[in-house]
Amino acid sequence: MTGPRLLSPRWLAAGGAVILAAVLGVALVLQNSGSACAAPPSTAAKTGKATFYDLGSGTGNCSFPSSPADDLFVALGPDQYSAGAACGTYLDVTGPKGKVRVKVTDSCPECDTGHLDLSRTAFKKIGAEVAGIIPITYKTVTTASAPGPISVRVKEGSSQYWLAVLIDNHATQLKSVTVNGKTTHREDYNYWVNDGGAGSGPFKIKITDVYGHSVTVSGIKLSPSTTQKTTARLATGTSGAASGSSPVESVKTKKATPKPTKSSPSPVVSSSAAPLPESTATVEPAATTEQPAETAVDLAASSCK
């Protein structure tokens, strides 16, 4: 069983089937080359340009169940989106009017490297909306603070025989996710998949970023279409994050027909609360507390040796 590819109408709007096939082909190559073992992204400042778009009622190709509460997000072109490796990371973007921090939540197939497609809210913080396109500098944030603790969402269709999980609030680029000791691979829609499943749960999930920081959360239930929140935080920049246990807060969602907007939204998501048993979380020390040396890799690295 395989997970469905979440494509917003943005993918089909600019270039048709030829561009779509090319983008998916690149994504396939990146996945087969092992994008999950990507090197840390460069922290050097880059120059480029920014445009803006309205996501409407959708949430983007990174599959997060909701957009950031502050409406500050960005879509990246194929090279920088890197088959989903950039999802959930943060960029500091500076324009003519100032600086804004944005979360990577979407892809922009028509965007070249250095072309960032910002949310309208983010764009207006650093440039004049009437300009439409502005020059920018930007860089990856390696010590961004997530708005909350780690959450895990089990994808619809998951079972004891096939499992896909989405990790949110990690802030830094992830290297690997293991479920009950079993490895997973990241799809370009940002779910980590084990094609053989990991049993009926509950699951113990170890999350490791490209800087060597790790956190392990346990008590995750096999509850598809539900976001399960924990108390765990992935350390960023230093070792030793908080650990503990708390009731799992669950949010079940279902797809609905999107309302038309100027920029072709993704499917709308609605939610309702449902209780789940408690989960626990432990944090493992980082492999190193030193910042990695800068590399020539821009944002999310696409492959490694």
C-alpha cells in the first residue's frame, strides 16, 4: 500500500503535465538517492526574490493539518523543497521593509532556486504588496523555537501492515524517524512511511535531526487522521530539552471541497476533539552541541554520500 500524493492545484496551474512529470521525476530521484540522510543545510545568507500567494483553505504540500497560526509561511521551488526535506524548517527573510521568519509548509514547482513564494502576510511585513515581487536575502534558521511541543499525526489508511506518520514542531531539518525500532522513509508529501507497518501500536518513535539532536516519544496510538500532541521538544542548538508526560490531545480531520480563491487552494481541513490515552517523551543528548560547518548545500540537502 502506498500513501496518496497530496497535490494542490498550484502543481497543475503553471506548466501542465510536462512540468508536473518533470518535478515528480526529480522527486523520485531524490527519494531513491536517500534524501533522509541529507547533510545539514547551509546557514549562509543567500540573495533572491520573493513573491506572494494566498493558500486559501488548504495547508500546502507538506501536509501539516493547519497553517501556522501567525500566517507566516513559505513555499519553495523543487531544489530547495528537496522532496519534502525542508518541510517544517524556518527561514529568516529580509526585504526592503524589514525581516520576517517563515515556516516551510508548501512547494512551488515553478519557482527557481532563490525564488521564495511567501504568504501574503509575510510578504507585507518586508515589502509593499503593490510591488508584487521584491529583492530579498534569506537564510536557514538552525535554532528556531517551535510554537509547541512535538506532535505526531498518523495518516489515514494506516494499519498494522502499513504506517505513515507526520512529525510537526521539530523546527530543524529531520534526518530520520524510527517507529518501534523500524526505519521509515520520507515521502515528498512529508510523511514518514514504513511499507510493512509497525504493528498495532502503541508506538515508540525516535526523531533525529541533521544536527544530531534526538527525541523519543512513546504512547502514540494507531489512530489515523488524528494529531497526537506530546510534551517533548527537539533541542535546537543545545542538548537537554524538556521531557515528561501529558494527555495526548487528538484532533481528527476530514477533507472537504475547497472554496475557490485567487490562487487555487488545497483541500480544506476541519477538526473536532477526541481524547486519547497519555503519552510519554524522553529526550536523548545531542551528538554534538557545536554548529556544523557550512556547506554548499542550500536549505535542504537533496542527497549525501
